[in-house]
Amino acid sequence: MKKLLLIQLLVYVVWVLPTWAQVEVIETDASPLQVDLAAQYVDNLNPTLNQEMAAYGFVLAPKGRLVTKQQKLWFVLDYQAQLSHYQLAESATASMAGLDKGQNFNSYQGRVLSRLFIADRWYVDAQAQHGQQTQKFGTGISRLKTNVVNADELTRSLAAVTLVYGNDVSQRFMSLKTGVRKDDYRDTNVYAKQFNVEQTFLETQLGYRQSSASQILARVNFKQDDYQAVSRDDSKLLEGLVGFAWQATGKTRLEALVGAYRRTFTGKDASSGLSWSVDYTYSPRDDLAFSLGSSRFSDVSSSEITSDSVTQTLQANLHYRMSDRWRSALVIQSSNTEFTVAETNFSLDERKIEWQLGLRLLEHSELVFNIGHENVSRSDDTLNFNQNEAGLMWRYEF
């Protein structure tokens, strides 16, 4: 039961926090098909507009993993899709704002990975990934925009190769990963093509088990972002972090990495600063788990008038299993993103809280009720909105 509780907690941590990315561990017992069917209500479907418009939604989301293992070669197929349709409650208000009463936010993603064992403790991962997403209003590249009536559509492709030494990443490992990622936006809005970018990356990681309770971790990361639009500054990022993972007992785990980054540009001065990733997990009982995490990282900007941004996050998760059938989860997240324009700065504050209550119906099915609140505000007062959401989801694993 504790293992299941910690796995559920880890899913939430990955969702809200850019955590330390170790070498991928292939879960051979993952479900080949999981289906989520949900009904949603949101009181502010398009927060980029001045007026709030409530909407009711329907979501169908299948996903799964297929694994084939040979003696020297493994194959993995990951897939997921989401059909999401929302209907605005007041058609007259929507028409006045220039919105269609029905809004779709569909997405799909597929990934193929092959793992070749080339020698004792050495293997190579090769992967290709492709997906498409219709982003909700106020998210993605519209998170800093106002008066957006057409949802942005992103197509993302990725290819990567990873060389790994070490069969057990909890003991010691070394890895070298290189690849390319391409983002292409459909021109549904005048600003969309400004965010078309091709990113080349190179990453090396190290993990060394120093004792039964501690492991030394290190990472060096290089990224080169080349924009399609000549008005955007291309950039190169070099980042290095070093730290440790500590787990003296099965109840407590601490993982902390601290370092620095430097980003250079084609048309402006370089920027630099601290980077970190800290995650603390505490599970005093089989039915209770708590985590607290923080991170700071540099990324390419989600504003076409700035070249880069620095995001700092703080998040807390609490999971409680009341019985074999009932569980509850609380997630609280706060993030601040700093943007630089010429000699001036502005920031974006995002705060989110979500509570879930789950009821296991049968061995492979679960009913989940969720309610959440989000507040987003910009320091120059050009953007400030609240969004409340509630939903009921039925999940079945085959």
C-alpha cells in the first residue's frame, strides 16, 4: 500500500514541479490501456477576456504503454490522447465576445523507444516522439495575452539518443543524451509563428552511491534554441548542477541539486543566475505521504518581446489513504516567472490549489472528484484573473 501511495505522490510531483530527471526506468508492468471519462465545470473558460464565461465540459482520455522484451533489445510504445469539448453556458455572451459556443481542446502524443544492451552495464536508448495539442485559453503561449478568441495549436516532434552506463540508477550510473526538439504553431493567432523554435540539446548525468543512505548526483545541460522568426533572439544555455539524494529510512527522502546557468544571445547581453531543484518526501505511515519541493530554472520566453525567462516554483502535496477504497490528495503550487524587456522587468505570479477525493470501485476502476482554484496576476496589472474548476472522473485500467 505504501508503494502505491508513493507512486501516486510522485505523479503529482512530476505534474507540478520540473524535478531532477534521472535515466529512464522502464516499467514493464504498466497498463496497456487506461481510459479516463470525465465531466467538468469551469467558471472562466477564457481568462484572457475581460468577462467571465462559465462552461461545461466532457473529456475522454485514453493512454497506455506496450513493452516488448528480447534478450538484448527492448521496445516501448507510449501513447495518449485527449478529446475535450466544452460548451459555454451563455451563447449570447460568447457571440458578443467573438467566441464559438462550443470549444474543443484535443491532443495526442505517441512515443517509440528502443533499448539496446551493447555490453555489460552499457545500453543505448533511441526514441522518437510526436504530438499535437490545442492549448486552453490562458495557458501555453497565450498565458500572457489578452482578448484571445482562437485557441493555439502546437505540433511538437522530438528525437533523442541516450548512452547509459549502469544497470541500477539507484546505485551508480552515467549517461549522455543528445537530441533535437521542434515546436511548430499553427497561425491561428498573429503571434503564434513567433514561437516556432528548434531546440538542440546535450545532457550528461552522473549518480554515485556513496553509502547505503546517500547518493551523489550531478548534471550538465546544454541547449541551443533557434527561432524561425528573425525578430526573436536565438540563445544558448549552459547549466550545471550538483547535489545528493538521501534516504536513511523508508519514511524520508531528500533530493537536492544546486548550480548555476548562463544563457547567451545573438542580439543582447548574456544572462546568468542560480538554478536548483529540491524535493523532500516524508511518509510516516503506510496511509500518509507528504512532499515539499522547489525549483529555479531558465527557459525560453513565453513572450515574444522577451528572449528568456526565469521561473521559480514552490509546491506541496499531501496524500492520505483513508481505507482500501478511499483516498484523498491536496496539491498546492506557487510559481513566479521573471521576464526582462530592455532595462525593465515584469513578472507573472501563478498560484494553484487542487483537492481530490478518490473511490476505488473495483480492482481496475476508480471514481475521482476534484475541485481546484487558480489565480494568475502580472506585476504591471495588465493581467489578473481567477479560475475555478470542478469535475468528476471515472478511470478504468485494462
